[in-house]
Amino acid sequence: MHHKGNTTCNESISTVYVTGIFVTLSVTGILSSAIGNTLVCVAVYKTKALRTPANYLLVSVSMASLMFVPVLATYAASLIMTMCDSMLSYLCRSSSRIDFVLFCVVMLHLLFISLDRLVAIKMPMRYQTLVTTKRTLATITVLWFVGVFEGLSPDLFYRIQHEDGKALIQLIHGCIQHNIIPDESQLEPIVPHFLVLMSLAVFLPSGIMLVSHAWILTISIRQYKRIRTLEDAVSQRRLTEMRAAKTVAITVFSALACFAPLLVVTFITTFQPPSELATNIGTTE
């Protein structure tokens, strides 16, 4: 933590067991993300039959997930640095900024993957004409543009309203070894901006995903009862689509669960900041 008027720094690092836990989690995340997402990209690249609009969305979100690897590596490196290390502040600011941008990009991709599966289940006969490769590639481009803009919106807000923007950036950005908590008096003005940002980045996409997959589940149950009495090719194809939709649902909500701890801690910090550890927003970084 940084305190107003404090020109010294703490030479210590996190306790060994805390550092070990987070480094282990980071390394596990790096390996699983690198291996899993690389396999998805390679499979689609080498198998022509897998080059479908839906799978292009999966490849795009896999590319975004692969970009988390250097972010996780930076977080892991920051854990073994002392507060006085000149690189710590830079690494934490840059990695947390990239982290939030990628988070917004991934959330938008998960949202459109859910909608894609809903269209495939609800309108199977029109799916091929509605969801084309050209439209999907254009959608992916828009998702990346909007996600990056959304992720950088705290920095844009900082340029417009310096003091409030700085509090918002400090609230969203940072890592364990270099985390500045704004003063309670500085948190009040940014709560509306924070809620709007979280609604656009988290709550709205999550709500649409939840409704989409609930709708898919309802259609799946209804169609499953019909498919049991039908053995034609169309019915088998519908069954395959529904199984794929369930798999995507599991993947989407597993990805959302990974971000839950970060969101919980951020909201606790916003609405119930630790007064005894709160730092002044005017501190020079």
C-alpha cells in the first residue's frame, strides 16, 4: 500500500505460503491456457471441417485467452518482488490494464457464442443463411474493437476527469504487491461510474448469457422428448447441436466463474473499503 507523504517503501514481500499459492495458481493458469487454447486454434487450422462460423468465434476467444499468459506471468513475477523494486509499479499497472481489456474482450465473445448457440437451436433451418463466415469475421472485428474501447474506458475517463478518473483506475487496476485503495471520500463520486462500467462489462453480458442458456435448456428438453421418437437425420443433427450447446454453456459459465473472486473483492473494496488501510487518492505513484 502507498500512503500520503510516505517516501519509504516496504522491503518485504508476501509471506511464503501466500506467494506459493498465487504463484502455483498463476503457473497452472499459464499452462492450462497455453495448452488448451493452442489446441483449439491448431484443431480448427488443420481440420477443414471445423472451419465454421461458430468455431471462428471459439478461435477468437482462444486467442484472447492466450494473451492472458504474459499477464499471468507478470502477476507471478510481481509476487516475488519487493515494494522497492522499480519495476513493480510499471508491471502491475501495465499487466492489470491489459488484464481488464482482455476480460472485456472475452466477456463479449462469450456473449456472442451464447447467442450463436441460441440461434442454432431455435432457428436451425435459417442458421446457415443468418450466420455466415463473412458476418462472423465482421462480428469478431467489432467485438475486439468494442472490448478494447470498453477496457480502456477508465483511462479515457481519467483524461476527462483527472481526480475521479484516478480513483477509478486505482480501484480497477493493480496487483497484490502494488494495490492502491482510494480514500473512502474519493470512492463516493466514482460509484455511479463504477456501476455503469461493471454493468456494461459484467452484469449485462452475464444476464444475456444466463437467459440465452436457460432458453436453450428449455428448447433442448422439449426437443429431446420429440427426438426420442424420431430417428431421421434431421433429428440426429438437432441432438448434436443441443449437446454442443450444453458443452458451450458449461465452458461459458466455467469461464465466468474464474472471474468471480476478482469481482467480489473489487465490489467489497468499493462499498466497504478497509478504513484503516485506505490510502489517499492524491498520493504520487
